[in-house]
Amino acid sequence: MLVKIVLLLIILIGLLIGYAFKVEPKMTVVHSYDLNEDKGESVKVVQLSDIQVSETYTIEQLNNLVEKVNKLSPDMIVFTGDLFENFSMFQPLQEVTDSLSNLEATIGKYAIWGNRDYGGGAARVYEPLLRDSGFTLLKNSGVNVQLSNGKKLFIGGLDDGLLGNPNVDHMLAYMENDTDYEIVIMHEPDMADLLKDTSIDLLLAGHSHGGQIQIPFIKSISTSLAEKYSEGFYDINNNGTQLYVNTGIGTSRIAARFMVPPEISVFNIHL
């Protein structure tokens, strides 16, 4: 009897390991949220984070991701950093550029720097790659977008907190006084505390991977500047500022996910 139980446990563990490495990393889910529901027409903002293209996150998977995003018909796409896992080890530069170029958004595509966009040799290619893919790279800067209904949306981006030089004041200087809604994108979620004294409506971050592997009763993997805020929504202050932490698309350290599937976040913001 004991031998049978041990064999069953071995088989179960083997199945779970196979699921974590081969199945869940390809099970991209879409989480959709309505914000400001008491207001008028909505703007659809789609957030991607931590794609981390590598030998284990292939161009085929990236192309499938692009197709999935386009089916959502986004008005705006934001990418919150970490495009490659390690560019020095895997460099499909043109293929990634071609794939990201196919992302479609009626208002625009915006991105910020992540720590892996600075590291692994990616710093020299990241900005031109995004530019060639139709993205606007925000580095302590922002843009004010006039919407079709006359409302004005601000989208700002902070530089990476680990390898860059984030400057909130410099970014906020780009924001006009008559904006109706403000979004700030950043890579590391714990940097949200830098904006506690502002009235920004929505902060979007990634970096944490949501721990990437979550086993009941065991603390998930944490990483620098993603220890206080790790996944989902958080209230940052009493001004109504919310932070959302996306759990990412790809993997880091080990090519597995368990109970944290790849995520596309959709925000229908009513203005």
C-alpha cells in the first residue's frame, strides 16, 4: 500500500512539473476591468509586461500574443518593460521588431524601460527596436492625448528603478493642467510609493511575475522592488490612486509558471 502511495505521489509530482514547464506558460489569460464606470464612453488600454523573449519564449509565441491582443481591439497599448530575458544569449532582433510592428492600437503604443532592457546587452537595441515597431518610449516623460469626445488623457512613463534613473518631477512636468485622467507606467511596482503624494489615477507596473510559481502555504518568489506590491490592484493613497501589477507574459530564472498564468490586462477607462 505504501509503495502504491509513493508511486502515485511521484507520478503526481511529475505531472505537476510537466504542467508548470510545458502547459501553464502558454496559457495566456485576459483580465478585463472597468474603471470610472459612472462616466461616459470608454478608452480601452491593454497592458503587456515582461514578455522576456528567449529560447523558451519563442517568436511563434510572440506572434500568437500579438494576434490575441489585436483581437481585443485596443485603443492604447502599454508595455511595462522587460522585452528580452537575456539579449546577449538570444537575439532575434528583426523577428521581434516585425512581430511588435503588427500590434494595432487606434491611439498609440507606449513603453518604458525595464531592468532587463538595460541589462544583457539590450540597452543598445531597445530604443530603436521600439521606435521601428511603432512604440513611443517614455523615459521620465509623458504625452497628453486628446480623445474623440474632447477629453484629455495623460500617459507618463518612469525610467527603470534598478538600472535607470526614475525622476517623477521631470515626468509630471509633461502633464498639462486640464487632463481628465492620468496614467503612469513603470516597471517595478514598489516605485508606486514615489507617487503617493500625487493625484495620478492609475499606475501600471510589472516585474514581479506574480511570484511566477505559487504553491499553497509557501511564499512565492519575490524580487527587488516588487516585494510590497506583487499582483493585482492596490490603493496607493487617499486621492484615489490605484496601482495594478501585471504578472507578465514570459518567465525568468526558470522557464516555469504554476498558478500564475501569463497575463494580458485590459482597462476600459470611462471618461
